[in-house]
Amino acid sequence: MADPTGRQPGPRGALRFIGPRRAGGWAMPPADAALPPRIEARLDGTVLAHGIADLEAPFVAGDDAGEARGFALDLPEALPEAARSRLEFFAIDAAGNETRLQLPENSPWLGGGLGLRFVTIDRVSHPVFVLGAHRSATSAMGRALRRTGCYAGHGEGHALALLPRLLATLTDYYADQAKFAAAGQFTMLAETPAAVLADGLTALFVRLARAHFPDGAWMEKTPGAETIAAAPLYARIWPRARFIVMQRRGIENLISARLKFPDRDFAELCRAWA
């Protein structure tokens, strides 16, 4: 019998996201069906996961808003990228009619995860990082580089040093929220890989450096152990970077530091040099 509403027979619906271990969307049965559709995830025709579209679906607007029901499926394992393109989702009504569910074209989600793309490596710029303890002539080296006319830069940076702190905070947060970040949890955090946020933060600092130094030739001088420890990270982000490590004998460094910072504790100055 033809549907008086003009709808096609069988269920209707769409995907909202496909994550590494979870997928979700909405579905609704034909007008004359009382039971909600069954949802199946299939890989090359084999059912990997199944469920029922029986959740609230406040994200559905328009004519379908009142009848649509949501679903969320936990996949048994994280699929490799090559297999995700072969993963299919179907809504099946009580009569056995099935409809393949697809991601909307404007969906921010792509197969296997968030469809966000970031530039995390700057292969064009060629910065010079001046590293070393305080009072180790890092300022003199920075001035020398700027006076060549080949490198832009500031007296001291202190901006890029924020990136490793943010990345460490991100790692700590996911560890603290491990229960909610675990695969299979129906949370935004579980469906947002930490690597996506790390790439986003890194891309922000890549753009920041390019905004300050559009010609790609610049020097960065932020003395201290934190910047030295961040050198491997900077080398990954800027493969053409060079590093100059300034060293000064301990006794000379301490004498200079006592003159520059007379109020600082002697033991603190020793630790800073070490």
C-alpha cells in the first residue's frame, strides 16, 4: 500500500558521526510501523555490531523531529583506516526493509574520526632556536643573529614555550578523565581523540609563528630548562630548524646571576644552571 504521506517504503535516517570505536545517528520506521528500526554495522557484508534506534534525538530538526529516534553503536574494535571505507550502516524495519545510512555531505565527521585537518609541520620556515641557562650569553647570541639582518625575532620569546605546557595539560586531562575518554563511552570526550586536540594546538602555534615571521627566517630565544626540553618537539614542527646551545661554566654563571638577580636564593640559581 502506498504511504499517504508520500514517503518511500522502509525506514529512513542518517549517520551523524563515525568514530574509531563508535558510530551514531538517527532512524525512523515507515508510517505504519510501530517498532523502531534495527541498526546494523557491516564490514564487507558481515555484521560487526547491531542495536535499536530507541534513543532521544533532539538533534533532528524539521518534519522528522517528532518521529526520529537516535542510536549509538559500539564497534568491537578500532578499524584500520583502510577498512573504514568498507564499513556500512543500515536501518532495518520490522518487515525486513533496509536502508543504507550515510553521513550528510556537510557533516564535520569523516570515516574513522573527526574530519579536522591541521597543519602541524612547517617545512618552509627555518628558525634558529637559542637554548641555554639564564646568564649563559643567550641574549648576546640572539642580538648577533638579529643584527645579521637574516633573522627576525624578539629579545626573548616566551610564547612558544607555552605549547609543551598545553600538550602536557592535555595528556594529564585525558588521564584524569580516563573513565569518560574510554572507547565505547557515549561522551564527546571519548569521540574526540586526544591527538586531534594536540594537532589543533600545534597548528595554532605554527600559525602564530608564521603570523609574526611571514618570511620564515626567525630566531627564538627563551632561556631555561623548559625550552631545552622542548627542543625535540620544535624539531618535529620545524624540520629545517637549527639549534644553538649556549654553555657557560658554573661558577661564572652563578657570579653573573648573583649580580643580575641579587634577591634570588643561591641554591635556586645553582639548580637553574644545572
